[in-house]
Amino acid sequence: MIITQTPLRVSFAGGGTDLPDYYENHGGLVVNAAIDKSVFVILTRRNDDKIYVNYSRKEIVDRVEEVKHELVREAMYLTGISNGIEVTMLSDIPSEGSGLGSSSSFTVGLLTAFHTYLGSPADPPTIAEEACEIEIDRCGKPIGKQDQYIAAHGGVMALEFKRNGPVMCEQISLSEAEQRRFSDNLFLFFSNQTRKADPILADQKGRIEENLARLHQMAGLAKEARRALIDREFGEIGRLMDCGWRLKKDLSEKVSNEELDRMYSLAMTSGATGAKVCGAGGGGFLMAYCLPTKQERLREGMKDYRWMPVGIEPDGSKVIFNYRRSIWK
């Protein structure tokens, strides 16, 4: 049995500039962080050569091509695993529609488990790029690359997406005390809505050209966020998050809705310096940045929404249990 743990993520600035249709022409930059909420993948060897996949449903099939869960199927194709395994996914939070990158975290965690199973562990950049190949190239998802890279690496990162393809990964090193000082001002509130990100991102992808000016501004905000974190000007992150959210709302009418607008306004009038809906938008979690002196007021104002504290997770996807009864080859 192999168990992997892979962090979810929050993004502070630049989300949307990691879409290939944008960065391949203009370059992109995202500043984000892995958080202390995780996706777990349990991989077990079976002796009957069948394939079991356990998620919101249970699959039992004989051949890879029969697996309906496309991420599991394509990861098996990519790594060459053909049968005799059982895959189970667990998550600290609802696994679909949270806006915290759970799909990519699952893919990264699955690949980490598969490579360990094969006796050929891969480094974070390799795992991240393989996850991108599965989700973007093989499954045709209209998503970007930030989620896969932060899930594989962990920590606080500035991810630069070059026009010619490479992703430059810069770890922004914060001490444990600095991580706590920063993350203690971050709050996640669940909107009580979930959604599929693909339709929202597909709509944004189709509007890249008309949104170029906004996306350029969002990339600029990411540069400011990177500088603010390096300089330990954590209070600037709230303002930059807020500026980014105002721009992001205009990328597509699907990004926000009446309830999310109400939730955002409530957070701001309750003392938040800035707030944004995580991920593609449309539902999931709203993240707010709030200074210590106003946090009690924020919690009271947002009492109708489930609140989840946030911590920075320094580690990327990792194996937390590996017990072999025999060599798995």
C-alpha cells in the first residue's frame, strides 16, 4: 500500500495568465501558495489483475480503456500501469468545485503514487509537467498550469510561464514565523455553492483577445504580489487580491453571481482588506485577507458561512506511507 498526500492551493495574483492561450503569446505570472488542506491517494496492489477505482462512485474493470475516471485512465496510460491496482481518493474538503485546485492535486498525487509503485520516483517538475500533459493535452481541459506546479512543489511560489513553454518556479522562502504571520490573516469561507470549473474557464479561454488588457494588468499585479511577499509587506496582498478580483469578474459573466457578489461585499464591509473567489469562480471558497484588529468583526459578519483557517504547507506532493509485501514490478 502506498499513500500520498498532496496540498491544495490558494492563488493571490495572476490567475488566468497561466492559460496557454495567453502565456504562449505574452508570458504569464502567478503568485500562489500550497495550503494545509490535502488530497490523499491510496494505491494498493491487487492479485486478481482487476482495476478498482474509488471516488464518488466505485469502478471495477478489467482493462485500462474501460476506466471511466479520465485522470486515472490517462495516468495509467502515461506510466504504463495496466492492471492489478486499486486507487482510492480522499480529501480534506469537498473534492469538486471548491476552487482550491483539487483536480490537479489529485492528478499530481496519483502520479506520485504511480511512480513510487514502479520504483522510479520523479522530481516535482516532472510530476507537474506530466499532470499538465494528462489534464490539458490528453483530457482537453481548458485549464492553466499553476495548480499542478504548486501541488508538486508546495510552499509559496512565483510561477513564471514563458512564451516558449518552460515554467520557472521561484520559491519565496518564508520562515515558519513569517508563514504564520501571513497565513493568520487569511480566511476561507465556503459559499455553499459548488461548480465545475471547465465551462467557466472555457468561456474565459474564448475571450482571451478581448480581455488582453485586463490579463496584462493581472500579470502586473502578480509582479507586485511577488515583490510584496519578498519584502514581507504582507498587508499589500489583501489590496492586490482585491484589485485582481475586480479585474477577474470582468473576464466572464460566469465568474461571479449574485450570491458571490453579496458574500464579497459582506466580507469587505466586515473588515477585510481584500477578498476574492478562489479558482475559476462561480462558487467554492471566498478568500479574505484581514488584519488582526478586525478579524473578530469579520468572523461575526461572515457567521452564516463556514469558516476554514488557512496555513501554508511547505511540502509538495509526498509519499506518507509505503508498505510493500513484495517488489511491485
